[in-house]
Amino acid sequence: MSENGTSQNNENNDLLDALNSIDTVKVGDVVKGEILAIDDDQQAIVGIADTGVEGVVPKKELSTKPVDDIKSVIKVGDVLDLVVISRIGSDKEGGSYLLSQRRLEARKVWDDIQKEFEAGNTLTAPVTQVVKGGLVVDAGVRGFVPASMVSDHFVEDLAQFKGQTLEFKIVEIEPSENRLILSHRAIVEKQRAAQKEEIMAKLTAGDVVDGKVARLTNFGAFVDLGGVDGLVHVSEIAFERVEKPSDVLKVGQDVKVKVLSVDADRDRISLSIKQTLPEPWDGIEDKAPQGSTLDGTVKRLTSFGAFVEVFPGVEGLVHISQISHQHIATPADVLKVGQEIKVKVLDVRPEDHRLALSIKALEEKPQSGDDDNENRNTNRSRSNNNGGNNNRRRSNRNNAETSTANAPEESTGFSLGDLIGDSLKKDMEDNENN
């Protein structure tokens, strides 16, 4: 065979090899591409190695991160690892292919995330967007955090998380559908569980610690101690009576609390705010000496009298017999809760937290017709006087007993003898003198 014939055969074989090489480029293949040129449309023209064909890499397919100027990240002569996305035309012999470096990077990211998911590991990524229903996260690929998985409590405004870099648990991963579901709530709950265990182990009854009001209910306030909540019952918020915790506390408020008890088995911590405050009865003899006049507020009305607050956390009893010089059927006839009044201190017992008060002691006793008649009959016989004294003694005793019949010692703070003893004693002295 002549040299010309041999040369012709070689050329035919090269052409055949080039044509056959086209079949070796398939969608999904990972290839190497040398940048041959960068056109005016911000596209890179590349030659696919070992194929003799060309492909195109659009600017948006260069990286998983935004690219403003394609020439700032690549140049002619660079060799890139690319994935074949599709065939886009046949204007050239062998056609042309759409190639992507971004999707190849994403594929590697998906593989890495899959390995982390299978190992039970977490990932850390920034929050890039707040969308309806949750957060968008840049984990190298797009991740989504449903609103219910953002925190361990309801978050009204998710915008506060935008720009934050957070740790996430991988809940669901499906690379073929570009679906990555993440949870920050799982991380928060795990951290809180660890903090709770540590705090529960350290806390003991009697400790005084700092906390922050986390939630308010009708029966008390839950205080965050730094990872674990404890309950301050409404009765332990203040020495004065508190109707609703929200009247005196607000969510987010810093408070100092005393630990009353720790029940690790039931995950319960009982706290008190009032036991960190000064005792209101301390120095009460100086603040409210016997015979002094004080301003007070009617806090409660009962059948036997009125409880009046004279200092925060300090209430005294105005017995029904000390409300008015006139006979009244019930304290509610002349007083109402919340009413501001003046009272006189009759008796102080600091050790028992008891204070006896009087309203009528500050009012002038009205003159009655019975008093005038009694003065005109002062010359009656001794026997008549003795009879009158006996009748008066019985009448006073009956009145006193009637006025305290519904006043149990534990409710009033004073025994029956405390309330009527002075009246009986006076009657006995009058009888002996006559």
C-alpha cells in the first residue's frame, strides 16, 4: 500500500475515533474541561478532555456561591472538573454540551451531608432567608427549617434568625429532589436537657439564685434558671396578696429567687421570690406602735371584720366591733374592698404576725338619749344599781359573744378571750366597786 493510502487510512481512523468519542459523553458524566474562551454573555467555552468536543459553562453554573464577574473566578487555560447537564445543539460537528461546576460541587456537598446524616452528626450553617413557614439555610445546598423546628417554643418573629449561624440536626435528606430538612429545635432541646441535668444536680433547697421570668400563668410564674424552669407559686411572689402574677411580673424580667425544693424524679423545682425580700413584719413595733394612727387599704371583708393592709405584706384586723360606734350587721354595710381608711393600732404582736386595729377609736362617740337617762337616775338604790350592773354585764357579754361568734382564732389572729376579755374585765370591776 502506498504512503498516500496509508495516510488516508490514518485520517479516516482519527475521524472515526473522534466520532465514536461523542458517544462517550453522557448526561451525568464528570469530565475535565479546559477553558478555551469567555464570551460576551459571561459564558465559558470549554474543550472536554479526550473527546474532541466543546461545552458551555454559564456563569450561574460556575459556583454554589453568587458570581458577579465570571472573569474574576476563571481564566482561559484553567481546567475544571465539570458535570454534563444536557446536550444543547448540533450546530457544530458532534454537538455541544451544557456543563456545570456548581452542580458538581453540590453533588459533593450532598454526598458529605449524607455521610453526616448516616453518622448522626449535625451541621452548622448560616440562615440566609426568612420565608413563609420557616427559614432557608445555606448548607452548601439549600436547606429548609420549618417554623415548628426553629426553637423549643413558639417564635412570633422569625426575622431575628436571619444572618445567624446555627447548628442543625439533619431530619430528612433527598438529593435527587434537592430536599434537605433541618431542625434547630432538636439542638436547643438537647442543650437544655444537658443544662437541666447539670443545674438540677447543683441546686439545693435554700439556695438563692438569679433567674428570668419565662412564662406567666394564673397560678404562678415559671422562672428560667439558665436552662431549666422552676415554679414560683402565686403565694410565693410577694408578701402582699397577689391576685394575678401578671399584675406584678412580666415575661423577661430578671428576678432573684430562693429554692424551696428540688424534685429530680418529677423534674420540679419550687421557688420563692418573696423569701428573698425583707420580712415586712420586721420592726413592726417601731413602724406601728400601739396607739398610733396609720393609713390602710381594705383588702378583705369577712363576717367578723375587715383585714386592712397598713404596709406591704402587713395586714391587721379591724373586728366588726371596732368598725363603728353604731351597730352594723356586716362589715360590708360600711366598708368595701380597696377603700382607703385610717386606723388606730390597738395591739401589736410581732411574733404572731398579728395586728389589732380600730376605725371607731378615731371617731367621736355620739351622745345618746340613753346616756342622759342614765345620768338622771344615778341616785337609785344600791340594790337597783347592783341589778342594773348585772344586767349590763350580761348584755355586754352577750354583745361581745355575738360579735365574735363567727370569728375563729385562726382567721382573725385573735382568740375569743382577746376580743371580749377587756369588756368582761371592766364589768367585773364595776360590780366589785358597787
